[in-house]
Amino acid sequence: MITHPATLDVERTAGLDPEVLRRDFPVLHQEVHGKPLVYLDNAATTQKPSSVIDALVRYYEHDNANVHRGIHELSQRATNDYEDARTVVQEFLGAAESEEIIYTRGTTESINLVTASWGRANVGPGDEVLISAMEHHSNIVPWQILCEEKGARLKIVPINDDGEFLLDEYERLLSDHTRIVAVNHVSNALGSVNPVREIVDLAHERGALVLIDGAQAVAHMKVDVRSLECDFYAFSSHKIFGPTGIGILYGKRSVLETMPPCESGGDMIKHVTFEKTIYNDLPYKFEAGTPNIADAIGLGAALRYVNNVGLEGIGAYEEDLLAYATERLAAFEGVRLIGTAKHKASVLSFNLDSIHPHDLGTVLDREGIAVRAGHHCAQPVMDRFGVTATVRASFAFYNTRAEVDRLVETLHKAREIFA
């Protein structure tokens, strides 16, 4: 069982004060069903600080124009802010250059881009793709489609009863036929933190590439893609306090240069005749059409906000909060925790007695507590643990121990209701 320190280590958290930071998030200051909102659905989407909202409003009120095409002032300002946000992402991920940062609609599109472009060009009959048993559907279905289309084999790395990636089994499953490994950095359903550097090293020894789904990681820990040496890294803006509808695919230049575009039109074109089209340079080769300008700028603002708060302090604070919540729920009679890995990040999935998770989620909602109840787009994980669904409480740095206490108090009420 995870334990927690009696008091928060202020030095480790760099003095992070959630009560102060909560002032930056307007949506948190409301009542739901007459009760103060407790927002514990951060793994689904995070709330947005005023600086992100202001960046969106500023673009639409003052700089609204298309990028890369206009010589007028508004277009120049929009282009500068749009590309500046790309540079912020590059620095945030530790990428070597901004050309390795591709704007997408989110993690799902980033993974689909890799399967549609690199996958179709490099995976063939008899080849193998490895994923883990804890993947989100977005990191399962695109690979299934690719393997069915190409006559390749999809192999699954198992997990143990704690929800941990089995590195020994992974090493056994790797072969000279493995073309790519695609795994999440942090499980959205279990919170397990995977040993991604070891996963990358073992794959590269066999000549395979690695894609890391970082949707649940980037808001909670420092990610350095060059240190990880991964070939692709994907994440979504809305999981890290930015707008919906925008995401990132990082790819090593050496890999991206070999990949054909999978959509055409607009910015991905350098020169067109009826006889031949010359594709644009990176990253624009993969960014067809008018992009999501405002939300890219909003993502840049979100990452600046996170940098100002400090990921080291965020990680330490959330680790303490998760340990506190885990200890409280582990001591609650009738609660079954789903996912008890030694290394976790900000996700607590559980069931209570025989109460259906949807019913429990409804009771929590009536008390103003927002959680996710369902299979979390990870049905194979639910099958692995013999459940159809769980209740998932997921945390951000603006959550507090007092909110955890309200969650536990409401579980007592739910038990009385369904007794």
C-alpha cells in the first residue's frame, strides 16, 4: 500500500500552494447541484487558467487571420504567435528543433498519422507491432487496422495484477520482425507509469521504432524526448490545461523525413503543377489546410503557465495527494482499487461494493464531485481485471486533500443509499 508523508514537503513542491493556484482557474469557482465543485476528472480533460482563455480571446479580438499566407499585419502577428507556440512545445519536450513538432488535433490523430504514414510505408506481411495490455483504444485500434491491412501481427505485452508493464515479457516478445512498439507513458485507466526509457532501449536493440502516448504524462512529469530517445511522442493540449482540438506529434527528423504525407492541400505543398507536386518541408508536410491557429496559441500559453508553476513542484505535490487519496480509499471497507503499481501518476480507479460505477458516479455528481465512471476507453484493461467499469478520480495540482476528504465522505453516503 502506498503511504504518504504526514505533511507536504514544501521544499520538494517549491512552495506550490493549490489554494493560490486555484484562483487562476475560473471554472473551479462555482457550485454544481448547490455544492462547491470538486473537479476530479483531470485525466479526461483539465481545466484552463485565465492566461489560456485570455490568449484565445486576444487572438480572436485582435489578430484573427490565416497564417503563412498573408503579407498584412494581422497575418504576420498570427503567424508569429502560432510559430512561437511551436517553439514553446519544442523546448517543453526537449526536442532538437521546432521542425520536429507537428500540430495535430490531439493524441489520437497523432497516432493515426504515424500509422497512416510511417506504418503503411514500413509495415508489411509477417511484420510485428507491439503494444501493451493497458493501452487506450486510440493506441490499439489504429494498429489493428494497420496490421489487418498489411498482414502484420499485433502482439500484446501483458501486465501484472498491480497494473505494471512486464518488462521481461516485453523483451521475450520482441523479435527481428518487430517494426514498431507503441506504449503509453502513463495509463489513463490505472495511472501506472511505464519504464519507457528501458522500453525504447530494448526496441532499438532489435531495430524497431518506438511511439510513446504521452497524453497522461506531460502534465505531471518532465518529459525530454532526446533523453528518452523515442522516435515519436504524442500528447493532447486539453490534458495539460490547454484548449481542446489541438495536439502534438513529436518525431525525430531522421524518421519524419522518410515519411510520406497522409493528407494533402494547403500548407503541405511547396509547388504544384498538373504533372507533379513538390511537398513542403517539415513540419508543414504533415499540416494540410488551415490549421487550428487559436488553439495552438492557447497550447503555447498553457505550457508557459505550467513552466511558471514548475513541473517538479507539480509532480511532488500530486504524488503526495495521490498517496493520501490511495491510503484513504484503501482503508475504506468495500473499496477495490484497480491499479496499484509502485509508480503511478494522478489516477485512482476503484469500485465500491456491488454499486455500479455509473450509479456511484451519479451520486458523486449530485454532491458536486466530478469523476469519470466507465471503461475509460480502455476495455481490454477492464477485461484484465474482471470488471466492466470503474470510478476514476484523477488529480491536478489545483486539487486538495480537503477535496479527497469530500470524495470519501460521499462514498459513505452512497453506501447508505444503496444499502
